Amino acid sequence: MFDIKEELKKLPDKPGVYLMHDALDSVIYVGKAKILKNRVRQYFQTSRNVSPKIEKMISQIVRFEYIITDSEVEALILESNLIKEYTPKYNTMLRDDKTYPFIKATVGEMYPRLYLVRSTDTLKNTSKTKYYGPYTSVTSAKDMLRIAQKIYKIRTCSKVLPRDIGQSRACLNYHIKECLAPCQGLISAEDYRKNFDAAVKFIEGDREYCLSILTEKMQEASENMEFEEAAIYRDTIESIKKAMVDQKISEFANVNRDIIACAGEGSEAVVQVFFVREGKLIGRDNFHMDRVDPKDKPEIIQSFIKQFYSGTPVIPAELMIECEIADHEAIEEWLSSKRNATVKLLVPVKGKKEKMVELAAKNAKLVLDADRERFKRTEERTFGAMKEICEWLGLPELHRVESYDISHTSGFQSVGSMVVFQDGLPKKNDYRKFKMMNEQGNDDYASMEEILTRRFTHGLKDQEENRNKNITMDTGFAHFPDLIMMDGGKGQVNVCLEVLKKLNIDIPVCGLVKDDKHRTRGIYFNNKELPINTHSEGFWLITRIQDEVHRFAIEYHRSLRSKVQVKSSLDEIEGVGPKRRRALLKYFEGIERLKGADVEEIMNVPSMDKKTAENVYKYFHKQA
């Protein structure tokens, strides 16, 4: 038995990480402490002053454990890793799992290259490699790389030079004058390095020299009446100028920094980051945080920094943040160790820097407001629509709706489909397909009866198994709907009600009544037609359910039909399965040569025995 009071006495006065467990032994919170004894005891003091979220968390703690570390920085790293592993429900979590493109420069090679990579934990600047980014737009990163490679003729191959010089022919880029063919030894390492250094300066933000070269080439092409080539240069110049205009928002000297601010409401927050590289704003992005206290901005920003920068390869020299955070010094030390250079956390209070942080906060608020509006619209289309249908039918509540449809070709190969909508959204894991066990021809009612009988008979068995195993949550077939929506009127509804009656199941069933143009005009429920507002969210949800169940049935029927159409005549021969069929067609390169083969020749096919070879021979000669 875990005695919290006794265990609190054993806490060491060392740095480390603590994990809080609930009654199910799940990790509900992970934290780090400079002194474990002081930090963990604070949670259990009667005079504690904590947020309602933490108060609720404390009430669920049954036991805790801790891990001692050598330093506060080690504790911070371990805390970050454990949060990723356990995703505790009371930790503020970074919801986005974004990776950004970076341009990698292999500066340690004799003939270095430039190419795109994605951020991973293993990437970092060294004496042999440099990374530029992050680029929040993949398109802009590719454009930047393409221009640098084309203008400065940087190689794009992965050959190991100088080892592979002359080992193969020059590639297409050399012939279209976009590479100087270092793989053929046509340019010295020194001259190539000059081009490469100029390309790197271009990526770092020096665009003027590149623009002058492009302008000269455009004018030269125009004078030579090569207008298509001149137009390409013109478009490239325009894209570079656009990039330069986009970056003028930042007026900082040649410095790399990220500007971080946030806005929160309810249990969610948005963190906005401006990425400034070499004094220019190269991009911005927003990140969503879950399980937050919107009043506690320091905690939101601190959690973001720890989770985001644990997985990004490029760490700037400065982080400008909106407010002071608790682990300021430890985070600076941790980021500096990752960067192999000093990293500073700054909280600007005046001037241009403060205005940039304020701008980031305003952008975060705009994103949060837009998300709230989007959520409101989504709620109207889902929960609101279900509520409308619920009111039309006079039902107490409505969460899960199932709908069914039949598809066949003149009564041949009848199939059925079942789709599920949960709280207004499709729940595709619960979709089911039905292939008719008994062909019912054109009798859709009989086919529907078979589908419904199989679905709910199976569901009753699953429910019985769950009860025997003491499983309280119903999933799949065991989960019965709050409403069955038949894509038809009185006839379809009566078929469904008859099946439910036989199985002693009580579920409301409605049908969709069509007009002369096959458009839904009302709902058939309890032996009468109910009018519906055809301009409401409820009506549009019904339409989405109809479209989805039709699509699912037709796609299944089409897939079965296509399998029949591609069926080989060899499948009719006894002893020939898929493997031997493929072997025969491969050996004889088609049916025609196989038809003229004798038994001995057929026996030469791998995996073929004498009896099957005779069956193949007899099949074609009997047909002849």
C-alpha cells in the first residue's frame, strides 16, 4: 500500500523528474524539479495555491514516483522525453507534429551540394554540414533551392567526388548548362567552391548579386530573340523580388532568432512563432496546445519551448518570448548545449523587439478566433444537425445513426453497405460490407432483410460475448444505433421494423421520402411523413449520409464486378490456382502459345505436375 505521507518524507533534495499516477496506475502528470523534496511536497500542502486544473489532478493522485538526475538540465530533457512517451492528460501538450524543410549544405565535401531535408532529432550544424531554415512553405524552399542550383550551377547528383570523377557520363544538367560537370573534372574544386559560396549567400539572403546576373541573362536572351528563355529569367526575377518584399517586415541586423507569443481560451491555446534568419523574416507558423490554463501564459510558452525545440535541428541564437518563464536558466543551458553555442531567452519590454512580440501575439489571437469560428461552423454541421433531426423525430437524444443501401446489376452480384455517423461525422471504422449469401435477384426488400438480419444477429452475439467477458464498452457490431435511416420510404422501413421485431430489438427507424425528381422531401417515421426544412443543417447531414451509403455500396459492387471481368479462363481448370496461372502466363507469354503446347512442354512450367498439365492440355483441346 502506497502511503503518500511516508513517501514524501523520503524525497531527496536533488534535481529530478516526478511522475504522478492515478487509481488505474496511469501516468497523469510528469514534472521536473530543481529540488524534488520541495517541489513534490507543494502538491500535498493544505495551504497550496494552484489552478483548478492542478487541483483536480491532485485529487486523482494515488501514488507518485521520481527519477534523480545529475542536473536540472538533465531533468528537463528527461521530462520532455517522458511527456512524449506517456502523453499525460494534465500536462500541456503540443498538438501539432510538424516537420519543416531545411536546405542542407554539405560544406565538408570537396564539391559540396545543396538539397532539401526534413527536420529530425539527428540533424545539427557541424563542420561538415550546415542547415538553413526552417521554411514554413515547401514550395518556397524548393524555389529557393532550384534558383540557387540553376544560377550558380551547383551539382544535384549524389556522387562521391573526387572518387567518382570520370566513372560515368555527365548528366542532363550539364548538357542543358545547369551544371559545370565536376563529375568529369571540368571545373576545379576552387572555382566550384566560389560558386557554392555565392549560392549559400543567396540562400542566406544576399539577393542583389543574383538579381544582377539574372537581369543580364534576360537582356542577353531578349537581344538574341530567345524570348521564351527571357520570359523564364523574368519570372525567376519576379519570384526573387517577391521573396525580398515578404522579408522586409523584419528590420533586425544579421541575427537568427525566433519570436514566440501565445493566446489562449478555454482549454486550448495557439502559439505563434516568427522565424527570423539573417535578419529577415523567412516564415511564420502557429501551433496548437491542448490542456492549458489560458491565464498561465508562462506555462504555455515554457511547455511549447521544451516540446518544440527538442525536435527541431536548427536552434537560433535568441528566443524572444512574451513573458518570463520559470525554468529560464535551465532552458537556456539546455538549448545552448543542443546548439553548441550560446542561446539567450529575451523578454523585450520596449522598442521594435517588443512590437514584434506584440505582433506575434496578435497573430496568435487571430488564429485562435478563426479556429473558434471554424469549430462553431463544424459544430453546427455535426452536433447541431443531429439535434435538428432529433427534434424532427421527437427523440430524447441522438448520437449514432446507421444507414443501409443495396447495389447490383440487374439482380446480379447483389451487395449491401452499412455506414455509421457518430455525432454528425462518419465513423469509417464501423462501416461494413455485405455480399449476399443468397442471390435475391431484383428483390431489394429481400436483400435488405438479409443484410439487417445478419447485422443485428451478429450484434446480439457480440453483446453477449462482451457481457461474458465483462466488457462494458460496445464497439463495431455490438454498438447499436440510436436511429436507423433507410434510404427509402414505407416499404424499406417496414422491412427493417420486421427484422428488429423478430430479434426483439427496439431501435427507432425512419425512411427518406423522395419527390418525383428523386429528391428527399421528407422523413417517414411512425407511419407518417414528416416535413423537413430542406435548407437546414439537419437536411444537409441527411444528404451526406445518403451520398455516403450510396458511394460505399457502389464502390464495393464495382470492385467485385471488376474482379469477375478480369477472371482468367485458366481459373476454370482443375488444379490451376493463382500461382500456377501466373507461372503459365509468364512461361508461355500469353494464352495463344499455351493453347498449342503439349503435355511435356506444359510440364516444364515451375510448380506444374503431370495431372494438372494434362488438365490444361485437355481443357484447350476440348474447346478446340
